[in-house]
Amino acid sequence: MAKNEMASLAVAAAETSSEELLEAFRGMVRIRAFETIVSREYAAGRIPGFVHVSLGQEATAVGACLRLDRDDMITSNHRGHGHCLAKGLDPLGMFAELYGRAEGTVGGRGGSMHIADPELGILGANGIVAAGLPIAAGAGLAAQQLGDGRVVVSFFGDGAVSQGLFHEAVNLASLWSLPVVFFCENNGYAEFTAAEDGHPATLEQRAAGYRVPYLGVDGGDVAAVIATMEIATGHARVGGPVIVEAQTVRWHGHYEGDQQKYREPGHLRAGLDVDCLEITRRQLTELGVEPSAIEEIEVGEQRAVAEAAERAHALADPAPETVGDYVIVPRRTQVSEEVEPTGEPMKYLAAIRLAIRDELSADPSAVFAGIDVAAGGGVFAVSRGLAESFPDRVLDTPISESAILGVGIGGAMAGLNPLVEIMYLDFIGVAFDQILNQAAKLHFMTAGRAQMGLTIRTQFGAGRSAGSQHSQSLEALLAHIPGLTVVMPSTSADAYGLLRSAMQDPNPVVFIENRMLYGRRSPAPAPGALVPIGVARIARPGTQVTVVSYSRVVLECLEVAERLAEEGISVEVVDLRTVSPWDRDAVLDSVRRTSRLVIVHEAVIDFGVGAEIAATVAKDGFWFLDAPIERVGARFQPAPYAPVLEQEWLPGHDDIAAAIRRTVSI
């Protein structure tokens, strides 16, 4: 649909009944009353944390949401109270959340910037600028895949247009024709910076670059916003994304307490002179609505909101013992006994491909998306052939890591079982926020309301002169983030069983493969076998020393153990398989038997997974130890390129053997 056609339709649809306009007025008054009380309570010190109110912007929230269905979805930003109220959230629960009460909308886990209720389609407000945009694209993919007619409205401010997240999300939504309305509330300021000082191009010009229809609207006129959104959502449901830009005003500063020294007094006064409630009041009067009816709505809403605030303040705080709730979803009952692999040797990459194929076959809601995973079969050919079998569910993405992860996060929240691939582990830095602040935290911050069962596949591995930006072992970085599960299998059977377990797990799982294993063969998994997450295996039993490792280096440790057996040294090799949560009991039990511990990993030694294991054993297994704990890993430096330097940097057989000999000699 051309922009001019959409604009004409919007004008034609501008008629709003007095009943609907009264409903809109009621919603605007509710937001105005809520935000006024929030501002006052924050100034009085009764609301902790940060608060950003939307006073002056009530018409945009109400106009955007009034005709949405309950199942339609929204994503919001740090100034999200109005959006949540307009989508149907109860002021009582929202006030309780701002006060930090147990009966808050998200149990006091989120606060002002993180209110959500996925049951109402509210996928969450967000404290990271533009972070909700790729999540909206993921939710849009879910609506498209499930064919349920839902639309997503993603609210953002004009400042978010400067973020790469905006461009990645809009680009992907346009490419895939996702049912998303990107709704910009342009209040003239990105925090302290005037809009004209932050953008060399208008949002309308940017929309044209992505071939996305653009609609501009006066954000103070709720009837105009309603009509515009009717056209925008109608197009999005069948024709792909739309960008709506509402020109509005921000009466208060960026945050409560902001003195607004960056605003000219004249501009500030002009903003206060524009009141969307007064505009709507005049429109209602022109439609013949009696002033007494208007006043009755206003007084009634103000009273109801004030009573909600008073009740919320009197509610109880969360019980201290619940502090750790919602970090991890309790895992489904795992298999009590693993099925031993008995098949013919299978390549590691073939086992991963088989796991993806089997899970896509078993679960119609499963999708697999990433760079070149479909047509090209992946840069290492791991997914070759899958797109032919599942053409609508194995999806090539642009080179947009934030959008890829947003597809996983939003898709999971909206009903999909997403598997997404980041080509190299090194590249997570490009989109780390989506892992660190979104995937890992949203289940917790929403008190369990946001479903976050997604799997992130990636690979790493040094040894082929890939250099400093393609050889990093960053698992310790990920394992340090509460809410994430990190899996690193070493064998074909474990790769198959753990990947299927990951895709069936209700938590965000980062599944890390070592590319140096792709061509290695080991016994094939039993058909349909699952490997429990968080459970280590004894790869080789022994009596004199425990060697703990994971991923490729497990195989190196096994080779060293075989060699040392000829010297009369009995080595027990423990393969963690899951790095976080790691199997403390298995390691401690092994050390109890052997009285010695060596930890080996490909990553640099300093601040690594080995340090965590060593600290735990030194505390909880101190009386088992007959020798100091040894750690073996790479030097604390970037990976070098030259083969001779790379081999010097990496831990090798001689390093592992020397550490074992040292500890058994004491």
C-alpha cells in the first residue's frame, strides 16, 4: 500500500463516535491521574528507583491501543506506564509494582521500567533504549508463523532511531513482512538532546529507505491517532510493517527530578499549553456530549486511581526468602538414566543436524533462524538440507545479530520454540544486550510471566589461525550471567541429546559447539535420546587424580590420560557437558575418591570456569585434597594468528600431562 493511499484512508477513517471518544477520554484521564500521583509519590520518596512519566503523551498511548485486540501485543520503553494502562493493566497492580510490593504486576521484580503482562499482550517495558524493537519483530514472527492474526505495536521514542536496534528490527520486519507497527512517540527530546540535533534525516525518509509505509499524526489528537492506527494495524496484519510517528509533548523531564536546564523556557511553556485532554474535551463537546458526563468520567477515574494508589501502598513487601524466585524455570523431569550411545560412529556436525531435524519434526512451533542457515546450510554446513525439509521454519536472516536474538526472545514470549544461531561466539558482543539484559532477565523481571524457552546456537574454537576475533572462548562471560544456561558438549551423542534437551527446556540456553569437533566421529546417539542439562559424565574412571574439562579439550584430556596410564598414573576424566549450571556433586564426588584435581579448558586461565570450580572445591572439598589444585588453559592474551604462536598460546598435551604429574607427585 502506497503512503498516499494510506494517508487518504486515514483521513477517511477519521470519524470517531462519541462513545469511542468518551472511552478514549476515560483512558487518558486514567493515565493522567496515575502519572500525576506517581510523580508526587516519587518526589515524596515513597517510590524507589527511577521513574519516567508520560504526562502530556496520554493520547498516543490510548489512541494506539484502543482498537487492539486482547491478544495483540505491545512492547514498550522506559516511559511505559501509559502504554500498559492503555492496553488494559489494572492501576492497582501497577502502583503496587512501583512501590515494590509483592502483589505488584510483576511481584516487585521489575519496577517502573519493566512492567509486563504477556497474558494481556504486554511483552514488557524496557529500560534499554530500542531494546523492545527486535523483540517486537520476534513476536511478529510468532504471529506470522502461528497464523493467528495478531499484530504487534512497538513503542519507542525518537532517540531510539539512532540505535542500531531500530534499523535491524525494521529491516528484518520489512524483509519478512512481519505484522508490526513501529510507533514513535516523538516528544522532541532524546533524554536531554533536542530531536533536531540528533537526526540528519527524518523518520519518514528512513522509512522510505526500508520500503516501509510511514504515517505521521498529531499525537495530541486522540481521534486522529485512533484513525491512523486503524489503518496501520490493518495494513500490518496482512501487508507487513508500518512506521507511525506521533508528534507529542513531554511535560516533565526525561526522568523525575530532571531540572530540564537544556530546555528553553518558551519551549517548555509551549509544551505545557498543549493538553491532549483539553483537545478531546472540546471534541466531545462538539459531538454533543454533555459537560456533566465528561466531568463525571474525569472525577470517577481520578477517584478510582487515587484509591488504587492508597490500597497499593498498604500492601505487603515481598518475603525476603523469595529473592531467588523466577531466576530459572524448574526443569522438566529429565531421564533418570541416559541411554548409552551404541550406533556407528557419527560426525559431531551430523549429530547436531539430526537433533535440529528431529526437534523441528516433533514440534510444529519450533523455528530455526540465523545467518545463512537455510540456503547455504550454515558457514560450516551444519544445517545443510534442513531448509528443503522445513522451508517455512528454517529462515535466513540478514547479518543482524541483535535482530536474530530478538527473533528468539520475542518469538519465545509469543508462543514459538525458537532456535537461533550466532555464527561465531565472538559475535555475541555485537548484540550482548539481547542476551544480558533481555533473554537472561525477562523471566525474572516479569515474575515468571514471560516465557523464555529459546536456544542460542553458536560455535568457537582455536587452532586454525582464525585470529583474535574468531577464536575466543567466552563461556565464562555467559556463565556469569544469572538466568542463562550454558552447554558445551564434547561427543556426537552428547551434542544430539543436549541440543534436543536445550530446545525442550523452558530457559534460555546458549549451546556452544567447538568447530574443531565438527569432523570428529564418535558413537551415534540412540534414537530420540536426551541428555540431562546440568549433569556431568565420567568420561574415564580413575583413582589417583580427577581431571575436569568440557568441549574439545575433554578429548585431549582422554588422550593424555591414556598416555599417562602407561606410567602407572590413573586419571579420572570428568566431562562437565554443562558449564552453567555445572555439576558440583559429580566433581566433588570424584575428588573425594581421587584426592587431587586438575581443571583444563581452552579458555584463558584467568577469571575462567576453572577458577569457579577450584574455588568451590577448595571450600567444599578442602578435606578431600592431598595436593594443590592445578589449572590448565590458554595464556591471558588474545589469540595469535601465526600457527606457531597459536600453538604456544593454547594448552597442549604436554601442559596437561605436566599438571597431572605435578599434582600426583605431592
